[in-house]
Amino acid sequence: MIRADLHIHTTSSPDASIPPKTIVNQLHAHPHIKAIAITDHNTTEGYHKAQKLASPYEDILIIPGIEITTTEGDIIILGTTELPPKPWTPKNVINFSKQKNSLTIAAHPYRAYGLGDQAKNYNFDAIETLNGISTPHANKMAENLAKTMNLPGVAGSDAHRVDEMWTVYTEIQASSNINEILKALKKGLVRVAYARKSIHF
Ligand SMILES: [Zn+2]
């Protein structure tokens, strides 16, 4: 089993301030969370920087990701470093992801820039049911959406600042291997959890 924060932004997102080096150092130091997905807005630059910095450490895993600003709301792709072709409609983004054997997640569906009920129209692999900066009510609605769509729920802090990292995480029944993690996510071998504020939880 591996614990992963599947939604983190770096300085490569225009609205975020977390240096990739800080993520890597703190992930290495973290007692339980050993994997993260870097999901910057519409770029994989931050992922590449973090991946390079993480390569000397055997205990941590950086999952390639991207949060695409689609015409209807934010969609996270995990498992590819390529950008989908424009126009970024949900349909194009999801089709692209399927071609790449990647995974698509409806990010914070009931917050600003979320797809809301529109998510039901698309073939997602998972729903972000626990987002670290969404309200409990919005997360509850996302959980209900996942149940309705019969899809797994995943968690990500959506950290834009250092103190927002890994407030929530996803427990995945997989080892520290990206393909295994993606397969387990698709199968729903996951559980979402809140972390305590302190690193010593
Ligand atoms: Zn985000």
C-alpha cells in the first residue's frame, strides 16, 4: 500500500508558490506519504523539475500529472507528460488520456472551476472526492457524484502553498510503481483520508 497526494501545484502554476525542491525534500522526510502527483495548470514543467530532483531518492515517487483548464471545468490527467491537443473540451481531453493509457479525474467538481453535474456526461476514471481546499459540503457532493457514477474517489490536497501540502491523501493498494498505481486507481483499490496538521500523525 502506498499513500499519495494526487494534486499538488508548483511554482510552474501561475497561482502557486511551492518550489519543486521543497516538495521533494519534504516528501523524502515525510513518515507516511511517499508519492505525489504534480498537477500544475496546463503545464508539466514543474513535474519535470520535481522528477529530476527526486531521482536520487529511492523512497519517493513523483507521478506525472497535469490539471487542464477545459471549456467546462478542471480535469486532472495522471500518467502522461504530454498535453492533449486543443481545443481543450472535456471530450478531447478524456479521449487523449485514453489513447495514452492515462487516467482522468474530475477535479473538485463542486467548487469554482469544477465540472459539477456536467461530469456525468463524460467517461472519467475517478472523481476527486476529497480536495484539501474544498469545503466539506463540496467534498460530500463529490462523494455522492462518485457513487452515482460508480467511480472510485481519490484525494489530493490541491496545495498551492507549502503549508497546504498533504492535508489529505489517497491510500492505494499498489507498490511504488506508476503503472501499478494507475491500474489500482482504475480498479478502485483506493481509500481517501484526512491527514492531521502535524507531520507526526
Ligand atoms: Zn489544482
